[in-house]
Amino acid sequence: MTETPVLVIGGGPAGIAAACTLAAAGLPVTLVEQGDRPGGAIHRRPADAATPPVPAPPGQEDRWRALEAGLAAAAERVTVRTRCLFLGVDADGLCLIEDRAVARVDALAPRALVLAVGAVERVRPVPGWHHAGVVTAGGLQVMMKRTGRVPDGRWVLAGSGPLLMAVASQMSALGRPPLALLEASVPLGPAAAALLAAPEYLAEGAWHAGNLLRRRVPVRAGWRLERIEAADGGLRLLARDRRGRRHTLDTDRVALHDGIRPNDFGLAEEGDACGFPVVRAGDCREVLGGRAAVADGRAAALRVLDRLGRPHPDGPAPGPVLARHRRAQAALARLYDGAASGTLSLPDDTVLCRCENRTVGDLRAALEGDRPSPREVRLTARFGMGACQGRFCADWVVAALRERGAAEAEAAAAAMTGRRWPLRPVPIRAFLDQNTTRAAERDEHARADERETDTERT
Ligand SMILES: Cc1cc2nc3c(=O)[nH]c(=O)nc-3n(C[C@H](O)[C@H](O)[C@H](O)COP(=O)(O)OP(=O)(O)OC[C@H]3O[C@@H](n4cnc5c(N)ncnc54)[C@H](O)[C@@H]3O)c2cc1C
């Protein structure tokens, strides 16, 4: 009889590390990845194998090769299913996986579930961010990583966080630097000294800074983007520097970014409520970066083994690695504190929910009168109700609720976002095929039961 596999969702560093650790402990694993190959956000590869990967800081390629080699070595126990999207756990405790290659939903009953679905970007809304030509910096990086080149046009990067610098540096290394990088924070000060204890972060920062210096990219620290206007077939950006002076920049496209947060939308909680152990790993549990994600994947696998009563395989203890990266990430967060969360200070015409075109003015109106709960705001003003189920607007809506005096727990982003499967929209056709599969299975079981009864009679 074949053993029921552990299901690992996400083929980034955390998912791969979890799968390899579970395989080393002798368990069969199914690793599910929505993309066409593993790698995750950091090690995403070009769609065309002949295209060289986007230049990366020293050591990054080596880390990817180590993960790839680990996965190849575990191939006997780990089945990798790419182009497969995890949709959630249904009421029967079955994990629903949409296999996009054949447009079908599979319902799997795993021995345990490891969720390693990474992080999502935060983007602080700004009036005009809904114009064509505005993307997220992570979205721009995905385009570069998939094609090996910078999309056409003049680019400005704006917002706050180390990813902005990384994307500007990679654009420069590809020969197409941005017109400017507007960083809302001034990333200097005592917190920078805390990074001395994490030299790999400093080395990475130095590699990016070198690329920006070589291509003379103007880096404007302390500049906040205030408005984006459509102008002359392109975009006009209105920004304010740290002394309060206004500036105008003309560009074709702009990439926005204000940090990353766990991609925990609608995810099952850690525990046994689903009827099997569920654990989270990597950035979807706690955003600690790519290096820590490997250690966290291992830590998640060890928690699964504990729950299943299985011994741990040999390997390093993940705790100290995670503690070190937690300190480094805390220092980075202090350096990049420019992503101020104030929502109600934004002008009324700022679109907050891009799915349903709901504005700050709509939110202000919804907050009038008795203090509404996040759920009431969701139901009455349709924030968090669009196709993305609040992935973009929920954080900013709860920030507004807190500005109006709601306590942290009362105004949790989870109350604004969908908690039920499917995590993403899925074609009804794929469900019909799933139902057909289930009906066929049920009929087959019924026939088998009949055969058994007949045999017993004879
Ligand atoms: C947009 C973005 C860009 C980044 N770029 C950099 C960078 O340039 N340099 C850097 O050091 N760090 C970068 N980071 C941070 C870095 O990616 C993470 O710290 C690290 O990759 C975390 O590893 P992980 O395995 O937890 O998640 P990830 O590497 O994000 O892997 C998660 C995987 O899960 C898959 N997935 C998600 N949802 C589903 C689903 N429902 N079904 C199936 N599969 C699913 C995703 O396709 C992905 O492959 C970036 C983060 C983001 C969000």
C-alpha cells in the first residue's frame, strides 16, 4: 500500500526545505507550486531556459543551486506538481488543488499540510495609482525575472523598503536603470549599526549600491510620492522632499512598493482543526527573508514530524538562525520606517480598493456615525469584497479604523479579508470536472461495494 503524502504548498525556499526535511525523515511528499517551476519570489527563473537569470547579489545563485540539488536528491520521495494552485481546505477536510495544465480541481486528503506560500507586497495608496503604467516593484521584478529584460519605457520607483533598491539595482545591472528612486525613508542612523551583526545583509546592500552608483541613478531619500497624473501619454509624478518642497517628474511608468507582509489571506491556522496537522513555513508565517525561509521550512517540517510522532533527521537546529535573521529584519524595519500607515490623511479621491474602485472618500463616509466593525465596513462599503478579497485594501482600511480609535484586535486585517476557500478565483469548469471525478469515484466505490456483497452472497 502506498503511504499518504504530506502536502507542501509553495515551491520557494521554505517549501523546498520543508519537503527535503520530510523526505529525509522517510515521508512521501507532494510539493505543489502554482508557477511553472520551483524557485519562489527570490529564485524565480526566466520562462525561456536559454535566457540568463537576472543578475543577483553574490551568494544568491549558490543558495538556489543548493536548494535545487537538495530537491533533486529527494526526488524519490518528493513529487513536484507545478502549475497547480492550492485553493484551500474544504468542509470535508480535503485540500483542493487546481491543476491548471488540465483545468481540473483535485481533492486530496494529506497526512499533514505545510503552507509555505510566501509574502505579498504592501503598496501605500496614492492618488492616481490606478492609472495604466503603474505597477508594484515586485510585479516589475517578476517581469524582469521572467523575460531577462526591463520592460520598455522610462521608469521611476517610489515608496519605501529594501526591495525598491534591489529592483533599481537589477534594472541597472540589466543596462536600463530607472530615472530615479524615491525612497520615503532616510535609511541611515543607529539601526544601520545593528546590521553589522548580519554582514551578509551589508554585502548585499553594497552590491546594490554599487550598481546604482555605476549607473548614476538619482536616489532621493526622504521623498514621498503624493500624486500620479496622466499627462502627455505618460505619467506626471508629484513628490515632496523631506524639507517639504514640491517636485514634478515626468515618466512613462512607475513601480510602487512599501514593504512586504505574510501572504496569510484565507490560510488555515496552524493546528489540527482540519483533521490533520497544519503548519506554516517561511514568509507566510513571519517575514524573515530568503535565508531564514530555508531554516523556517526545516523548522516547520520538524513540527510536522513531532505531531506525527516521527524522529527528526540529522541537520542543523533552525532556532538560532531564525533568531539572527529576526534581529536583522527588525533593524531593516527601523531603517525603512517611511511607509507611514495613515489612511485618513490621504485625499478623498485616492482609490483604496482597485477591484471595486472604492475611494478614501467612500471609506470616510462609511466610518461616520457609530463605530463600524471591519466586517460592517466590508459588507456596507464593499471594501475587501472584490476579486482580490482585500489583499490590497484591507491593511489600509484597518489602519483607518485604528485612526478612528478602534483597538488593534477589533480592527484586524483578517476580519476584512475572505477566510474561506477558494483562495483565488477558479473557473467553474474546473470544479465541475472535480465533481465529475468525485461522482465517478463514488460510483466506482458503490460498484466495488456491490461486487464485495455479491462475493459474500456466493
Ligand atoms: C514580490 C517579492 C519580491 C521579492 N524579491 C526579493 C529579492 O529580490 N531579494 C530578496 O532577497 N528577497 C526578495 N523577496 C523576499 C523573499 O522572496 C522571501 O523572503 C523568500 O523568498 C521567502 O521564501 P518563501 O519560501 O517563504 O516564499 P516564496 O519564495 O515567496 O515562495 C512561495 C511560493 O509559493 C507559491 N504559492 C503562493 N501561493 C500559492 C498557492 N495558492 N498555490 C500554490 N503555490 C502558491 C508561489 O508561487 C511561490 O513560489 C521578495 C518578496 C516578494 C513578495
